[in-house]
Amino acid sequence: MSKLDRQQMIKEALEQVNFGPKEVSVYLALLSLGSAKGGVLAKKTELNRTTVYDVLEGLIRKGVISKYRKGSQTYFSALDPDRLVSYLDREKEEAAANIEKRKKRLSDLLPQLISLQDITSTRPKVQFFEGEKGMREAYEDTLTSREPIRAYANVQTMHEGLPDFFPEYYKRRADKKIFIQAIVPQNELSIERHKHDQGEMREIRFLPKAEMNFSPEINLYNNKMLIASWKEKMAIIVESKELADLQKLTFDILWQSLPKSPTVGV
């Protein structure tokens, strides 16, 4: 790698950690000089003196350079480059703190936002979610359930669709004391999951024949119906008391007729 290529790579790396172009120029100049006065840096970077001093103050706030007095003169000195890592750590902490502040402000505003909703409207509300990230978000909504969830679920296709999500989801749902009733096909993974019903606050009932199979999942909870398509990687949440009540009634009728254990080998 040539010296020019190496310099370009360093400049790009600094810009990626939130250094502006002028900050990059001044920082690299100071790093090569070790320490220098503002006027020297202005000549080396070809920036005017006022701009250089503004940039230097910004780099001091970032914690990557320092200044000291020698006689009547002020000198600036580059700190060890490993301070850049410390700077990123501080940036991360500050970003997290800012997110928490915004989150708290939104939480405080939720009652006012909710009050703006038209709760008298009977129009169904539909939310669409796409891709793995979207489907995870859809399932997070089921953790708001105020009643046992009724579900048509194929554990095998669920785990294939979101392989790193469901074991942790089961635990969080159980921690929230949200029970689930699940109608499942008789496949190997569904039968294996059945062994963990008690610890995961679930009761499974099986479709009576092994050839009875389905891929999507439906969750019924509150006044909502979540429909997840694992093949198409999308989910829909329909919020409608009328539709949810009908689906819950249909589920309950089927539930009473199904066996609590698999009836055939797989």
C-alpha cells in the first residue's frame, strides 16, 4: 500500500467516527508534529487561524488532543491515538443516554397521544410487517396480551423463519405470565416443544393426523389477529373486536375436539 493510499484510508476512517474534514486535517497535522502552536497548524493545513482554533477546541472536547502553556504561548498536543477508542466509547454512552431521554419523553407523552385516538371508531386497524426484522416487531406486540393467546402454530416453520428469536421469546412471554394455547401439526419439532409446555406457560393440542399440516401462524389476543407467513416473510396484525371474537370462537370449538398428545409417530 502506498503512502497516499494509507493516508486516504486513515482520513476515511476518521470521517467515519464523526470527524469533519477540517478536524481530520488539523488532527493529522498535529499528530505528525507532536505539538504545535495554532499559527503553525494554520500554515500546515492551509486553514485560516480562527478556523483552526475553533477546530482545536472541538478536538479537545472529543478528548483526542490537549493544550498547555509554555511561557506566553499556547501549544496543542495530540494525545495517544488509542484515545480515539475512548472517544467512541463516550460517543456510544452519550448516544444511549440520549435515546433513553427521548424514550422517557415519549413514554411521558403516551397518555396524551392515546387520548387523541378515536376510540369510538369501529374501523379495523391493519399493520403490515415485512422481512425478519418486521416479523420480530410483530411478535413483540403479542407480549402486550391481557389474556391467554390462542395460536395456530407450526413450531418447525416458526423456528426456520426466525431461528434465533423464539427460544428467547418463549422465556420473555413466560416471564410476563402470558399463557398460550397452541394448535399444532404433528411434526418432530412440535412434539419436542410440547415437552417444555409447563416451563413455557403453554398448552399444546395436536391436529389428529400427521398429514394435516400448515405453514403460517395465527395468534389471537386482545382484539387482534396476527397472521405470519414464513414463506413470504411477512406478517399482518388486524385489530378488530368483531373479527377477533369470531376467530376465537372458531378456535375454541376446534380446541375442545383435539387430543392433548400426538396420536401417531413421526
